[in-house]
Amino acid sequence: MPGRHTRAASFAAVFGRAPDTSASAPGRVNLIGEHTDYHEGYVLPTPIPQRTHATIAARPDRLVRAWSAGPDTDTDTDTDTDTDDTDTEK
């Protein structure tokens, strides 16, 4: 598993600059109780050793660029573009 400095180096290689910050969160699974917690049922979540890591930097525009170290993919999203196809008031 890559360390924080390796993730920072990967970020710099992909985006051409150093990241502003990075964070990670532990993984978890629900052994029982999937979709029952909001029906006042019992839930038994348990941690797993996998973690999700995010390394980020601010941009001067409203474009969001994302890249994953897992599958070799990247994407760009313009947050000013209206892409909501669920609008029924036309």
C-alpha cells in the first residue's frame, strides 16, 4: 500500500503540482442490518483493513479533476454545467 509521500508524488505526477492536503478513512461493512437502521432495526457494522485515501488541491476555476490509482481512469467535471436530466419543468 502506498504511503502518504508516495500518494503526494503520484498526485504531483498526474496534476503537475503538490497537493494541498490528504486524508483517509477506514473501510467498514455491515455484517447484519443493511437498510434496517433507518427502520429502527439493529445494525452490526465492523471495520475492515482497507482504507480510502484522498489527496486534493484547490483549483482557481470550477473544474473538478479526479484520478484513481486503482483502475487507470481519470475524469473532468465542470461544476458550472447543468447535467441534471431529472428536471420535469420544461
